[in-house]
Amino acid sequence: MCGIIGYIGNKNAVEIAMEGLKKLEYRGYDSAGIAALINGKIHTVKCKGKIKNLESLINEKLKKAKIAIGHTRWATHGKPSDENAHPHCSGGIALVHNGIIENYAELKKELEKEGYKFISETDTEVIAHLIKKYRDKMPLEKAVINAVSRLKGSYALVIIDEQQPEKIIGVRMESPLVVGVMEDEKFIASDVPAFLNYCNRVIFLEDGEMAILERDEIKIYDIKGKEKEKKLISITWTPSMAEKGGFKHFMLKEIYEQPRALADTIRGRVFPDGSKINYDDLGLTQNKLNLIRKIYLVACGTSYHACLIGRYMIEKIAAVPVEVDIASEFRYREIPFEKDSLLIAITQSGETADTLAALRYAKKSGVKTLTICNVLGSTASREADAVFYTHSGPEIGVASTKAFTSQIVALYIFAFALSMAKKYASKIVYKKFLKELFLLPRMAEEALKLDDNIQQLAKELYRKPNFLYLGRGVNYPVALEGALKLKEISYIHAEGYAAGEMKHGPIALVEEGFPVIFIVSNDLYLEKTLSNIEEIKARDGFIITFSSSNTDKLKKISDRFIYVEGLNSYLDTVLFSIPLQLLAYHVALLRGCDVDQPRNLAKSVTVE
Ligand code: G6P
């Protein structure tokens, strides 16, 4: 995720901005830049790669600045490059931006018609020109308000202007910004750690708020330009806690980021009324989609579980046959590929060696390829014929959480795009299901409220040596992923199984008190899963049920029952995954495990 820092005061502003950027490095980034005001003129330095590269561009002159803004970019629109790095400038204005502007393409067209020249591929440059356009007619504050009223999407913006060289302006919508307040100096950043070494008295901006920072004054306005009173908060976090946004671990932070991450995956892809899916940028046309007759879904680890969920969705929603395989197996099979096939490689990092090999194997065999990927400019995204970015932000915890649920959402959107292209289901059906997608981020917030219950449950369970996770249909892969999460970070032996297959083996393990976790949707599998629960009950297993169905029968038969409010069976896979991630997290914590860096595991496996 991108990072922002801004400083105005008497100190060396560029040094403070550089220090701030270093504090934000943990968020992941691919380029960095700084803009500083010196004698009323903006000077900008920026480059692809690490902050070290940027440091070599800082000259003595820049060190004289008392006002500076800085940015670490994690590419979302346009590859990592010097040109695409922030700040972006227009007519004496420089700004940095976190977030995604959905309507940037139409704004870009409008501005180009008016003669504005673009030198980057970013959505951000549009904002710089838009503010400049308004600032030519009105003061900067008003220009910012006018410009952001034209933006659809999410943004945290920090702006400086040669015409008002004693100010920094910050404004936010769905992307965090925090102001640091000292008597004769002010800070603004995407996260507290950027300036925590200097200042711990802060104001958190809310959506639609604008902050005007001067050396000795801070004013906050609402989006209509009306001044607001805001509370100053003293931060007591340690620097390491601050990096994690106050959470104990990155994994927990990332679990809690899911409502935002999911919204960012959906953003700009699906029309809010559910009428249309936008996939022009994927390199797939309606015609190309219509021709697809077979899909291969290939991945490793958690991404493989997303593939398994994707199979249920694509086969049901678009009636296209799907084959799923683990990349390390797929790459060595001798597959008689069918004509008009599409291979979808799912990889959050875009660098997993086996997944890349599978992708290359398919390409070499003449099969079209798509990757669902979280990292812009990664190898998979460069090599595949088409890319669907999940935009869930960098994931630092080794065990994948938000990247996984975003992959599910991407597959759900893809399944509907395919179905629409093939005119398989009626428009009414699409609309219903696509509208439900927009409820998902809020429902994910509800699922996170189960955290206290899950913590209690973890206390009961953390000493158990073995676990069985069971589900049917689309919840079978949810069970696999639940078990994988627990085993990855708590080192407890856990197995996921198809509930209907359980009696062909795993049931032999069940004895008094053996914990069996059931994932049950309110769908056609409900009764069948109930029978499987009965089978475990008869053998005195300890039944923990996560369900979107609230029936008395289910509650009565379960030793512990967690109700997860659902939307539909497909999207419920996301909602069930959240409490299962939390369960793994709390169990691991109680067992004293290193949650963010489990033994023997790596975030990105670039070897075979
Ligand atoms: C490693 C990680 C997993 C991840 C898997 C696939 O094993 O520890 O969390 O699911 O790689 O990674 P990818 O980047 O291809 O999704």
C-alpha cells in the first residue's frame, strides 16, 4: 500500500520526509518520491525502486526546504516507473495520492481535450491537472474541494502549491490520513509511524474532511468548506505497534483490512446497480470470453483454495467446465489441452515459481492465459495475456488472509462476466448477485465483530492436538483453507475434508472431544451436512459449527455454534473465512507462535 508523509515547520523538511518514508517501507512499495518548496518553487525528485535510490537524488539545495511531501508508491494504475512515481505536478501544484480513482479515464479524456498533457499512466496525474484547472479560477482550498467532488473512488491526497507556499492541504475519502500537531510544525501522513519519532499528538481525518496545515496553525474543514472542531489524540503506541496500525500483528491488521480490501477489488469493476461488469482493461473482450469452452484454474497454497471455490462458481454461474490443479502438479502433466481453453493462474505475489511454470506451459501449448494477481508489474502479470488485479494492498503476514478473500471476489466477478458474455443467465439474476457484492464489505465488518467469541473459542481449543474441518460444496475449499490457516501458524495438525467423504477415512480419528469444525451455508447442502454432524455427534466428537443458517436443530446439535450472517453461498465463503482466520490467529497466539513469520514458511516461494 502506498505511504504518504508531509511536513511544514522550521526543520529540514526533506530529511523528515525521507525518514517518514523509511518508516513506511514495511507497507511495501515499488517507487518513491519527494516534492519540496524552496523559495516559492517546487522541486521534485522521484524514482523507481527503493528509498535508497531516492536518497542519492537529494542534493544540498533540497535540504534547505521547510515544506515537503513524500510518497512511497505501490502500483495500482501504471507499472512501477520513474514517470509513474509520485508526486505528480501541474502548473505549480504537486501532490501525492493513496487510493484508486475509478473515473480517471473519463476525467483524463476531458482534461486532454482542454489541452492538458499527461506524462504518466497513473490515475493520480488526473487529480493534479484537475486541481490546477480549478485553482486557475479560485483559491487552492476551493479548487481542492471542487476537484475532489468530481472524483469517484478512494483517495488520501496531500497537496502543495507554489501560489500558497506556506501551506499543505490534505483531504481524504476511504483512505487514511492523520495530522501530527506540534506548536510550530505540522505533519501529515497515511500512518502514524511516519512521524511518531517527532510528534505523538494527532488528529485522525474522517472521510470528506480537509486539513489545512500551516506552521503554527491547523484547520479542519468538511467537504463543503465549513470549519470543524476535531479532537487531538495522544498516541501511546510503541513504534512497532504503530507500524501495525495498533494491531499486535500484521496478520491481524490484514484480517481487519478485509472490508477495505474487498471494496477495492470490486471498485470500478462492477456497476453499483449490478447491470454491468467493466473488464475492458483485462485484455478480454466479450467476444473472447464468449469463445471460452474450458477453464483451467491453477495455483499454490491458499490461492489454490481460491481456485477450488472458483470452480464451483464458474461451473454454476457460467456453465463452463473447470479443471483445478496445484501448479507443481499441473506443470508436469501432459495435458491434451482442449481448443478454446483459458488458463487462470491465481497468485497474490505473481512470483510463485510453480505457478509461473504452469502459466508458461499453458502459453507454450497455445492456451490463452489470465492471471488474478495482487502485485502490479509482477512476473505473472507481465507474462499472462490478461490480468485481473485484486488491489487488496500488500500483505506482510506470511499466511494469506485478505489476498485470499479478494481472489474469491475476483473469481465471482469473472464468473459473472463470463456468464454475461455467454448470455447464460437472465439479467435479473446477474443484478441480484452483483448487487449483493456491494454488501460484502459491510458484511465482512459484521463478521469481524465475532472476534471476541472466537477468542473465547480459541481458549477452549488451543491445547487440542488435532482438528478436522468439514464442509460441502463451495464450503469444502473453505474447510481446506481453514485447516491450512490453523496448521500454518499454530503448528497444530489440521485436516480439511469434504464432509460427505469424511466417513471414508477421517471418521476413524474421531473420539470423545475430538474437535470437528463444520462450515454450513443456508443452502441445498444444509440437510446433508446435518447428517454428517450427526455422524460425528454419535462418536462424541466436539462439534463447532460456523453457519449462515440459524436453525434450532443446527444449534442444538453443535457444542459451539457461531452464526455468520450470510449473503449467498458463494460470497459466504468470504464471510466464513474471516472467523476461521481469526480462530487460527488466536489459537496460534495462545500457543506462543510467531504469527507473522511461521517457521519454515515463506511469503513468496520463488523456487520449485
Ligand atoms: C506461500 C505462502 C502462501 C501462499 C502461497 C502461494 O506458500 O506462504 O500464503 O498462498 O505461497 O502464493 P501466491 O503468491 O502464488 O498466491
